[in-house]
Amino acid sequence: MAKFEELGIKNPILKALNEISFHGAFPIQAGAIPVLLSGQDVMGQAHTGTGKTAAFSLPIIQNIVPRKGIQALILAPTRELAVQISGEIQKFARYSNIRNVTIYGGQSINVQFNELDKGVEIVVATPGRLIDHIKRGSIRLENVKYVVLDEADTMLDMGFIEDIAFILDLIPEHRVTSLFSATMPPEILMLAEKYMRNPQRILIDADDLSGEGIEQAFLVIRDREKTDYLFKFIKENKAGQAIVFCSTKERTRRVAHELEKARFNVVSIQGDMSQFRRDKAMYLFKKGKADILVATDVAARGIDVPEVALVINYDVPN
């Protein structure tokens, strides 16, 4: 495992990494960081859990200049993932005097105006709310030098591809662009061909994922038997918190309700919840005040809770 200083990362970032026990680089980080530091574009094919956030954010933090306005833009498909990325950047940039803001729908735009007025160098945003700010003139992109498209295939699935093109057309062509995606459908490849300059491709195999030590199993049962098996399985594996993924919002609500009836301490999130309720549910879960989180997979993007010991796909993941 390569060390971050061997990849070209300098103090004070190394100091921040050491404090959060980042002592060695995962494969996606070892592959992407030197390339991005050199100013070359990167296309990374990697799943969630491979360490992508550090891969794209450390070169940005190292290369941008404090107090010189918005110089980096990171686009993410969901509010939760945007918040998660921002939280990681704050840890990495603790001693770098670099500030970031999270821009997403569902939060008061006035709160975001206030944060922007304080001055930031990095914007982490979902596409729709970012476009609102662009049209209002509260975010300008003419000085952006670094662009990241994280989970690009998910943004494609959610219908953001035209919004992304609109945003990229407003950013100077002389920039460093990185794109990370679990899959590379034709639409993503076309986007890369139009907006990236000879990107270096980095492919992280499933064997290289950062989820070492995860035991996996599956159970073939009838749909009507799932709830009873779920109760039993959670009771027998109470080593920590649990996340239950469901395929639809309706299924998420029903499973959460059944768990509540069975006296489990549970919260849930799904796409049509208000931002306040989503934030409250995530707060309770991250603080350990809820033992089980039931969620649709899209709504749960960006969840990072170290105490999670059990992940259950109530439905076959797709």
C-alpha cells in the first residue's frame, strides 16, 4: 500500500490525514492522485467504498489557492453524498485554510447564500440546485480550475446529464476534470469525449475494493417470508448498527413500519421525504440513537457510519 507522501501529497494535508488514521492509499487513490496533481484528466471506474473522495479531493486541496474564490466544483447525484463529500473535505483540509460549501435542494437557499458570502474555494453540489445559484448569479464558474463528476452513472440514471452539460459549458476549457463511475455506459463515454482532454483511465477491480473483511451471504426465500427472516437475522447479529436496503420507497416505508411494530429502534430515508426529516433520520443514525436505518439505495448514497456491522439487501440489488 503506497503512502500518501510517496504520491506527492504534502503537509499540511499529511498532518490532517494522519489525525484521521489515513496511513496508506487505496488503489484508486494511488492511481489517481499523481495524475491529478500533474494536471491530467482522470476517468476512474470504481464502486462506492474504494476511497474515491480522497482520490479526487486531495489534489484539489493541495493545488488551489486560499482566498481566491471558487476554484473547484464537485458534482454529486444526491444530497446525502454531497454532504458526505463535504464532510470528508473538511477533514482533509483542516490545516490548509481551504473552505468548502455544500449546495443542494431541500435546504434554504438563504443559508447557502450566507455560506457563499463568507468566501469558499470548493463547491460540492447537486446539479439542480447549482443551476439555481448560477441563474441567480450567486455562484460564478469562470475561475474554476478543477471539476469532479462523482458517481456519474447515477447522475445519468437520475436524468442529470443535460444539467451536467449545461454546467460544464460554463467552465473554462483549461481545467482538470475527473469523472468517477461504477459503470461506463455510452452516454458517460460521450460526455467524457466532449468535455475531457485525453483522460487517463483507471479501473479498480472488485478484488481491489476497500471493503476487506466483509463477509457476504445470500438467502433464497419467498417474498412473504422476508420480514420474519429479517427480524430473526437482525436479532441474531446484533454486533452493531444495521442498514436495510429496499428497492422502492413503498417497500422502505413498509419494512420500517414492521420493524417499528416489532420494537426495533429504526429510522428510514427515501427520496420523497423532506430534507428536514432526512437530515434528522441521518443524525439519529450517525449519533447511534437509532440501531437500524431502512433506505432506498439511491437515498442512502454517501452514508458513512463506521459502527455499521450489518448490511441487508431486503431486495436483490440492481
